[in-house]
Amino acid sequence: VSTGSPHDEL
Amino acid sequence: MNLFRLFGDLSHLASILILLHKIQTTRSCRGISFKTQALYVTVFVARYLDLFYDWVSLYNFSMKVFFISSSIYILYLMKVRFRPTHDPSIDTFRAEYLVGPCVVLALIFNYKFTFPEVLWSFSIFLESVAILPQLFMLQRTGEAETITTHYLAALGAYRALYIPNWIYRYFSEGVVDPIAVIAGLVQTALYVDFFYVYFTKVLQGQKFELPA
């Protein structure tokens, strides 16, 4: 499970 | 990219176009909280500075440029172009009470203790509460122009659509972004009251009016 980094969501 | 996120982003885009349309056609920013709009500029600038050094996609890049520039343009419309139509005396929510705690939260909860990452966390936390001055103003005046409620509905729909997007991403990619998810759930919850009135009144053709 990866976290949201790097961020690809707006 | 999945459909929930795409439609969420499009809804976000639509909300800004609706707001611009409202201001331009009525030549007035009555009913719009300047504080909420200023907080959105802060959110977008803090989060999207990475457009100068991180390339995700053309889609991602164009959306970031659009959100930063349109939000600044809205501030200009409110503060300069249609200044007389903005009444600061009803826009009284203390925005500093939102910014301060968000700075503290970002310093504690972030994925890496670096400047861009703390800034990113800050923007996520701030976005989740940035609508509060606007909702507070609505509560205070007790009514809203229909076009303003469409703006808020599109904004709320954007947040709501990000939730199935995260569920989808969890199952399809194994991705979980706890900071974004928790802040996003809070943000969506803030719209519940508004949506109740929107669905039961505005979409039935009535005016948006809160019970006295």
C-alpha cells in the first residue's frame, strides 16, 4: 500500500 | 485516472465557471465570501507550486494553471472590478482561525518533513475548511441566489466524487492517501446541510432559504 506521495491528484 | 476523479475535477472546473458566470452576468459578487475565495487562492498556490518542478501530465498541468489563475482572477473581480457589490460586513468568519490550526496540523501530519510536503499537507487541511466562511455567510443571510447554490453544489459534488475515487484506487492500485482521505471526508461532511436544502428546495424550483 503506497501513500499519496508523490501527489498526482488535484 | 478513473471516472470518479475525472468527473470530480470536471465538477470542480464547472463550479469555477458557474461562479465566474454569476459574477459577470449579474455584475455583482453579492453572496460570495471573499474570505473563502482568498483561502482557495492560498490552497492552490501552496499545493500547485510543484507545477514548476514536477511533471505529472498535460491534464494535471493545465488544471493546476487554470485553478491558480482563475482563483486569482476571482479575487480581482471581487476586490477591484465589482468592489462596491462586495459587503465585508456580512463576511465575518475569522479566517485566521482556520489558517493557524492548519499550519500546526501540517507541521505534525505530513508524509515528509520538507517544505513542499508540509505546504502540500497545509493546502489539503486548509481546503477542507476553506468553504466555512462561505457557508457561515449563507447561514447568516439565510438565503442565496440560485446561481450561487449551483456553484456550491458543483463544488460539493467535486468533493463527494473524490471519495469513490479513493475507494476505487484502493482496490485497483493499492493506493491509500490517509491525509487526503481524512481531510476529504471532513470537507465533504461540511456540505451535508447545504445539500439537504439544495435537493429539497432549489432542485424543486424553490428559492434557497433557510428556516428562520
